[in-house]
Amino acid sequence: MTMAKHPLIPVFFLLSTPSFFFTYYPSPAHAASELVEGICHKSQNYSFCIQALESDPKTPAAKDYMDLAEISLNLGISNATDTRSYVTDMYENSRTDPKKKPTLKACISAYDGAVGSFRSAFGELKEDVLTANYDAKVAGDGAVSCEDQLASGGVEDSSISTRNQFTLYFSNIADVITTLLLK
């Protein structure tokens, strides 16, 4: 007597096999999330790092540190450019106290350097990671210089100081990632 095959066994196998693979193989978004977590644990500000990297829609598709380096440097470029524009608008505003203008002009100059350093790091990323790493670090110098100018000029502006801190964080994130690329 031969045993008859149950007609639902092949259907069950076909339906359960894909779920088996999804259960045991992490999705690309999960892999990117693990990379982001590892990077952000090494950064100066974990929660800022997570929020910053996850704010970019390309992050879930990131496959490696190179993808995340590009994302972080683009975020740094965007932040530094926005900060430079913000300070420039203050400088050019006729209602700004004339005594603050030299300090604001110094900040604009400092942010020219920060934007340039982030852009250089991005451009060097695939050719010379060591130089990209250096430029990612140096990008933060613009924020430090601006903050020093604010202090020495007696200018208290929490919005600029906050933006300076963000620039430092973006510089740090890019530094962490490019350091990982060097290994």
C-alpha cells in the first residue's frame, strides 16, 4: 500500500521557506542600523549621531562604512553651509548691532573653511581616506573658531552656538567613520 502525498505539504513548504530566510538573514536596513549603532557608540554624542544619520533617507540602504561616510559628510556640508548662510544673513541685516559685525564676519570666514573641509573630505573619500579623515576633523575647527570669536567679541547668540556644536558633532561623526575606513 503506497502512502498518498498530502496536497498541502508543497504549498506549506513554499509559504514557510521565505519566512525562514527572512527570520535568519538580516535585512539590509537591519545591517545598516547595526553599522549606525556601532558608529554612534564611538561618537561624542550618541543620540545626536543616531538622529542625524537616520534623518537621511539613504541610511537604511547603506551597505558599508563608505556609504555612511558619504551620508555623514553630506550632512556636514549641509549643516555648515546652512550655518554660514544664517550668520551671513545676520551680518547683512541692517538691524544687527554694528559692534557685532566684525565677530559675525569672522564666523562667516570660519565657516567658509568648515564648508571647504567637509567638501574636500567628501571629494577625497574614495581616493585618499587618510586625507579625507584629516579634513573631516579639520571641518570642526571652523565651529571652534566661530565660538571663540563670539566669546572674544562679547557676542552671545545661542542659535549660533548651537549650530557650532552641531558642526562639531558632524565633524566627529565623519571622523569616526573615516577612521573606521582606515582599518
